[in-house]
Amino acid sequence: MAAFEATDRDVVVELGGASVRVEQGVRIKVKLRQLFLSVKNVRKVRNPHSIPSLAATIKAEGLLYPLCVVEEKRKGAKSAGYGVVAGGRRLAALLLLVEQGHLSLDDEFECLLFDADRGVALSTTENSHEAMHAADQLEAFRRMVEDGKTIPQVAAGFGVSVLTVERRLALATLSPFFLDLFRNDQIGLDQLQALALTRDHNQQKSVWEALPSYDRSAHRIRKLLTEAEVSSNSPLAVFVGLQAYQEAGGTVRADLFDENSSVYLQDATLLTKLAMEGLEKAADQYRAVGWKWVEARLEFSSFDLGRSQKLHCAPTKPSAEEKAAMDQVEAEKEGVDELLRGLRRLQAWDDEREEWGKLTQEQQSEFESLTALSESLETQFDAMRDALRIWKPKQKAASGVVVFIDSNGSLSAAEGLLRPEDRKALAAATQRNGEAQELASGPGAKVRAEYSAALCQNMTAHRSAAVGASLTQNPTVALAVLLYTLLINEREAWQRSPLDARFADKSFEISRNASEFDTTRAARVLGEADSLVKDLPDEPAELFAHLVAMQGSELTKLLARSVGRSYSVQSPEAVRRVRGFDPAQAIEAALAVDMADWWYPNVEAYLGHVPKSKMIEAVTQAVGSDAAQPIEKMKKAGAIASAASLLEGRRWLPSTLRPYTALVVSFDEEAAEDGEGDAQE
């Protein structure tokens, strides 16, 4: 209603702080035969089912609102007529009444005549009455700009933001191929938004055609268009800064449809150059204070740091003022954390109401603010503590620093790192001076692994199969393992379980890695469990109905089979090391798994993959040193045969297949290992 009224009186809009007058149309009478749908009418998609009801209303009450027209020559006509730019549905209803015999083409109707250059704007305004197809809206905005309107004028005229107009224009300038797909509901709006990252129609089509039809998501389109570019959210771009990059001549590609206003930096070479310049400036500051060497790197991961050996920098004792300041921050953080604990208790399970507690909007806002404050206080306390660590001149002279960009795009530095030559020089110096080496965490001398990675993979595959087979025979434990995995993933997502809760079938991977798997007891037991699924329906609906009708005990057996198939502890490492509680150890204990029941050291499984010394070790442990001594003088083939004969039936297991009891690493033990070699100042 408002859209029609706006065409019948003076309208004033605010534009750039000034009032702009929209001229009203001139009322004229026009015969129905002189009216036709204008090419400036922006609506291309109409709902034909609404026309009969509108025609019935017009027949009963007359045309309540005039048609908005511009003087226009119809294609093929000798003289000009009147093109309807606003009121296409009413025109269709009038023509339907002519077909029904209720009206004549010579009947006259009141119209509002406007200048031709205002046709698209009027059509767009009027058509906001009934939702237009989005493709029509896009083209309407484009044509208004082509007709001379500025983007701010269009935005002011329709009460939308300039960004909204810019977004619609970006979509409107896509290849007509995609707009046609959109009009026919063959492509989504999110896909169009991703394609709008480039204005090159050829590039749009090439990206679309390069992707398979089943994988043309907006994410994949955007990734393909920007694969050679760097997001403004990346650590590298954050470190350099968008303004510095652009001032250096770098070009960008803006993503108008990203709520975070993402920008893609198109010159990765320039960006890298600027980043290295910034890192080198920081490196120079370290060089100036006496470090033996300083490197500037774009990245230095925690893995890189973990492989490095470094000197230990003991903290100095804080002054009374420093300690008071640290105590104050710590006390403040404890107070904030207590408030957070109170809010978390409000979210706990309520037995009476039998539901989880919920925070109000105000409480949720408070929770978020307190969380941010707690993190800020923790960062502040860590910074105060780090400030007490002061490197000694002799430490700087013996070690170096790597300056790098961290994952947040901030400048970071790893100090006191030792290269191999640094370690040798430091060892010689400390030996001469009779001092203790001030080494902190880092890898020590390389120790040769007890078994090859391939053999470890082989043995742990057999172990996985054995436990998986045992699970199929013990539904109670299988159910407990499943519930443990689901619950621990919900509560502590960082924890790991050897059970893949998605039930990815590990049997193929296990059979590939476990030597002579088909001949093993585990393969036979797992095969027997597979008989449970052979008669299940293939069609999803039938399968669901069948499962619902099964007895609980049958379902439990079927569940145990799936749990068993999903279990895996395969690894190329000889020793399993985990933090804290190890569910694999607990699972094997609950199942009473003894790998000697499932595996024996034949040629393929063990003896053919180890040196003679390991054969002698195995025979010594299983039979005795007297039996093992003759093997030392044998050639390898004879040694293998002799060892196989001596080990048969002895139930001997290599360390990799023995119970996990002694292999679990607690947090405290791991911290102690990390600190081995630390020298206290």
C-alpha cells in the first residue's frame, strides 16, 4: 500500500544531509489496449495463481490504485503506447477480465505517468509490495545505477545501507549464465556470493566447471578463487598489517559477503617480503644485546621448538613490590574464577526438573566477560613471571634466538636455543670450568629404536585385531567402551580413545598391516562376528525397521561387532605413550587380553624382520641362555629356523605386545622428562 501511495504524492528523502524531492506522476486516462508491460518493469518471475483472485477483487471493487506508466514504444508498433512499470499484476488481472468478457480493451483506466528515466526505480519500489525473485531484484538495482543513480542515492531511496546496494550490484554483475541458474533455482545464493569474489566472467565459469557437480559448495568455490592469495585473517597478514601492505603497493580482493569483512591479499611475494623486513628489525634488536646467533623465520611451530634443545633460564627472585603485584593479579584471577564456577553451577543438571540449567541473557553476557577477564589476568601474570627470567651474558654468548610470527600474527621469539655446534662448544667450556650444563628440555642423543616402524605397525595391527575380536565376544565391555568414548569426547574433547566413535571399519587397514592376518585367530573370530550382519536388509528404511524389531541381546551382539571392527591402536612406534589414564590399557584389562593367545613370533610376524641379536634375546627370555648360545654362530636362515622351533608354544611376547602397565606416562612424569638435564641457577 505504501509503495503505491508514494507514487501519488511528493516524497522527500535524506541524501548526504540534503533533502531530495521525488516528483509525483501526472494522472491520465489510458485505454487498456494501449497498456503493456514495460521493459523497465523489474519483475520477471510472477505467481500466476494470485492473478484470478486479484481479478475478482478488481471486478467487484474496481481498480483501487492507478497503474504507474511511462511513455514507451512497443517493439513492432507504429506509435508509442504506455509501458506499465508498476502494476504488472493488476494489468494481468485486467486482461484476464477481458478474456472472461467482463471488460473491453477500449475501457479506460487511471494511470500515473512518469518520466521514462524513473521507470526502473518506480518498478522496484512498487514491486517491494509482493516479494520479487531475488534475481529480478539484482538486475533492478544494476539497471537503476546504469540509468544514472549513484549507489548512495539508491541506498537512500530504499532505506538500505550502501553495503547492501554494493552487495546486490556485485551479484548483478555476475555472468548471465549464473543469474539464469539462480532464477531457475539451480544455484544457491551462497554460491553466487562466492563467485562474486571475481568480476571476470571467464574465471567464474572456469572455476564452476573445474569443480565436480557434487562439490560446488561456496567454500570450495571461494577456496579455488583465492588459492594463490592470503586472507587478511592469516598470521602473516595480521603481522604486516593491511594498511602497510597497501601502502607498499599491494592489491587486495574484498569479500563483500563476509560478515568479518575479510580481504584477500593478492601479492603473496610482497607480503612475505614485508614480513621478513619486520622480523629482521626485531632480530637486529636481539643481535645487539649479545646473542650468539639470531634467525628470522616466518614460522616456528611447537613441533620445531620441541625438537630443539635449549638452555634453562632460571627466574630471579621478585622484589617485594613485584611479588605484591603478582599476588594481587593472582588473587583477582581467583576471584573471577570463583564467579565463573558459580555461573557454571547454574548450568548443571537439575534432578528435580530433569533438565540442564540455562543462563539468562544477562548471565551469559556476564559469563563471557568474566571468561575474557580471566584469560587477560592469566596472560598478565605469565608476562610478569616471564619478566623475572633474565638471560646471563654467558648464556647469550653460547646460544641463539629464533624470531617468528605466532599463530595470532604476533611477534614471538624462542630464546636460548642450541645448535649441535653450540652444544659441543658449551660442553667443552663447562668441562674446562667444572660447571654444570644449563640445559633445559629438548631431544637428547638419538637412540636407535628397538624395532623398525614397519614391524611396530605389523605387531600393533595384530594387537588391534586381537582386542577388536575380544570386544565382539564381550558385548558388555564393548558397550562400556562405546559409552566411555562418547562421554569423554563430550566432556574432554582433547582426550583420545582407541575406539573410533564414527565406527570407521579398521579391518582393511589391519589386514593390510598384520602379516598373514587371514590365518590368525583374530581374523576367524572377527569373521564369525560378521555373520551377524550378512542377513540384514540393505535398504536403509528396511534396515532401521529390522533393527527396531530385534531383541536387546541381539542388538548388543551387533553393537559389539561394530565396536570391535572400529578398534585400533596401530602405530609405527614400539612403545605406546599417553598422558594420564590410558583407555587402551583399561580395555585390555577388562577383556583379559593376553596377546600370547592371539600372536606368536613366526617368520612373517617377527623373526624375519629382526636382527639375530633380537632372536637370541627372545630365546634367552623364553627358554634360557644355554639354548640361545648356538644361534650366535648360525647364519640368518638357520638362526630364524632354530629360534622359531625353540619359541614354539613358549608364549613369548616382544615388549611391543606386552601389557601396557609400565608404559603409561603421567603428566608429572612427562613434565619431569621434559625437565631432565635442567640445571638450577
